[in-house]
Amino acid sequence: MFKKILIANRGEIAVRIIRACREMGICSAAIYSDADRKSVHTKLADESYHIGSSVSSDSYLNQDKIIKLAKIIGADAIHPGYGFFSENSDFIKAVEKEKIKFIGPSSKSVLLMGSKTSARKLMKKNKVPIVPGTTEPLQSVDEGISLSKELGYPVLLKASAGGGGKGMRKINSPNEFESAYDAARRESKKAFASDEVYLEKFIEKPRHIEVQIIADKKGNYRHLFERECSIQRRHQKIIEEAPSVFVDDQTRKKITQAAINAAKACEYFNAGTIEFLMDSKKNFYFLEMNTRLQVEHPVTEMITGIDLVKEQISIAAGNKISFSQSEIRMNGHAIECRIYAEDAYNNFLPSSGKIYHHHHPAGPGVRLDSGFEPGSEISLYYDPLISKLICWAKDRESAIQRMQRALFEYRIAGVVTNIAFLKSVIGHSKFKKGKFDINFIDEKFMNSLQKTGNDKRYDSLQDAAVIFSALIRSEASSPSYSINSNHHNTWQEQMYE
């Protein structure tokens, strides 16, 4: 087993990995930028090292600095978390070249699944259903119009190298194609340094269903059932649950086997996710593979009892998966809400500033994964995710009730959050009945959000009172946080500054 792991990430995922390392008796080494100097993950880790300025390219995305530091401190493995270098094949190659273990898949698997067109081609070859469309990038507007006629409108243009909705355009008629094609290519080039786009048939009102898989280097593959990820804003998930209320046992058997086939097709090992679109008749189609741990992994952990981060570390160290497929059982239901520093009532704009008050919920079946505390700064340099609130109960109805209670208890002051909005979504009758698709937020909330305005950022007088009292306490006490010299090294700051 590894002796020391360098965690090439920040925030709640760094905290999550640090905790797994401590339980396994492994020394954890954190890195931090200027903006994260006093962050929770720097305090919890066994060792913490300043890596650069607040700009990601000089810190969390500086490959040379991270690998150089790993060698100096004697780290025998690097865990990338998610985001940043987690799906960068060049980084994986560079890590492996230095005889350091990368806690994740091979660079070959990442490269194969990183291009959406290559992945679609590979899935089609291995009999995993794909959305009808192209398996090669489009070469011209004329080619796209011709293929769209064959597929039937509406169609969808998508970036070959990306995700998250960037470089994506829905096209309803031939007249729209040229402008959409040019816009999609420009956006893709800006976001992913590639202007390649491909074409798919637009699936009406689909659900976003994903399957958690795990595999070791000895050729063993397991699935840990499915997650429902259809509640999204701007193609970004905000609520996930496991299992899906829409997936029956027969469909579950088919989709989990398809996910295993997909993982085998790219000779995958470690923890990954196969994502599918599912139509109203429960036909499912391969969407993409995330060759890393997912933000929503806790809901799978809650219903299976499997610690995915520990399993990742063990597999990277050369061990077999610690459980057989028959040993995995679904137990109860879990829901996750992503708590963002953003204003849902102002076009979901990110919010930044200091957290003056952070009272998080607790009690039976409630878990909070967070990298922030009172005094922490929410920076504009990084993703505005504050925490993940996960609730487990014996069934979906009870899990929803528990989540409603937990959201009611959750209080954050100093930045605007989406907690009030999440309460509205969780409490919606259609959500409770499981009658939704990926258009749920747009169809049920966008008009009311635009009409409501900023007066609904806080949904009760109690929120306002908490914020006011927290600000008063903050002004009176002016809390400061000191760095423990035994916990944080200082020499490395001279090395990099």
C-alpha cells in the first residue's frame, strides 16, 4: 500500500480523499494556491504545500510544479480528485514517467474516451447502444444538413472534445444549421482547444442515467447500480439520487451490463461512470464516459456501503476489487443536493466573498461533504461548489422528507447560495412523484425565477436574521486563522515563489 499520496485538488474532494487516506493509514499531502491558503483541506492534511498563485494555470493546473513537488516530498501516488488533471492523458503519462502511481485509469483509456466521436465509434463496435448520429467530426455545413435530413429534425450539434453543454446547439430546421454550426465550433474551440463537432439525433425529454463501475488491473469488473442525474441547470447536475425511480429491474440489468461492456471496450480500470440518455420508453443510449470519480459518488456509497475512494486507492496500488458482484446490494435510497455559491434568482450567477456563518444539518442519515467553514473565502477563481448534502433513508419518500428537513436546517451567511432554490425543487410535486426529465428546471422554474427577482434569495425571515447576527458577530470578533507550523511546511513557499 502507498505510504504518501499527494492530492492534486482542492475543496471538498480534497477533504474527502484526505479522510480516506487517514482511515487507511496513508500520509496525505495537500497543495494550495494563494486563494486557498487557509482552506479546510490544508488544515486536515498531514502535510500541506503552497503551489502557486490563485490562477489555476499557476497552481492546480501546473503539471511541472505538481510532479516536481511529488518527487521532492516522496509521494508514491497522486490522486487527482475530479476536474483539473483527473482526465488529462498527458498528465497521467508524465506522472507514470516519474514512476509515481496515478490513482485513476490509464492514459490510453482516458484518451479513448476523451473524444466523444472516438468513444461513440468504440461503443458502436462493442454493441453498446449510441444515440443515432455521426461517429466522425463534421467536415462542412453541407454535410451536416444532409445528415440532419436523414436523421430527422431536431438534431443536436456537440463538441467532440468536451461536455457540460459547451459547444452544444439544438437545430430545428436547415435554416438554422449554418449559424449553429459556426457558433458551436467557436465555443468548442474556446472551451476545449478543438473546434471539432459531431451530430446526433435530438432525444425528446430524456432522462440522464449513469452507472457507476469499478475495475481493477487484473481484469475484474463490477457495477454499483445506477444514479438519476436528470435535475440539471445549464446541463450541469444539481440534484442526484440512487437508485433511479424510473429504472425497473429488467432495465437495470440491461443498462448495467452495457456499462460493463463499455468499460471493457476501453480496457478501463479504477472508478468510472458510464452516462446514458434514456427516453420515455426506457430505451437507453451511451452519452459519454467520465473516466474519474464523480461529484455525485456519495449517493452510490450510501446505498451500497462501498467506499469508492478507498477502493480507488487500493486498485491503484495493484490490489483486486475487494467485493464480488453478488455481494453488492442496494439498500434504501439516497439523494444529493449540490450547494453552490450562486444566485438562482439572478441567472445562476456565481457569488463570492467570505462565509461568516456555516451551520450545516446533521442527524440520522445525513452526510455533508464540504471544504469550507466560517472564515473561508469563496473565490471567483474556482468552481463555486460549497458542499454536497446527502440524505439516506429506507425509501425515496423518506429520503425526500429527510432532505427537506436538512435543507431547512442548513444556514450559510456571507454569500448567496442556491439552498432556497433547492428547497423549491425538492418540494415540487413532480419531483416527488419522479415525473421529470432533463428539461425539468427549464420547464418548471425558469419563468418563475425570472419573474421572482433577487428578493427570493433568502426564503424566510429566519435566513435574514441568521445573516444579520453572523455579520454582527464577525465584525465584533474579526476571527483570524493561524497556520500550525508543525502541520504546514514553510520551505516549499520559498521554493516556488
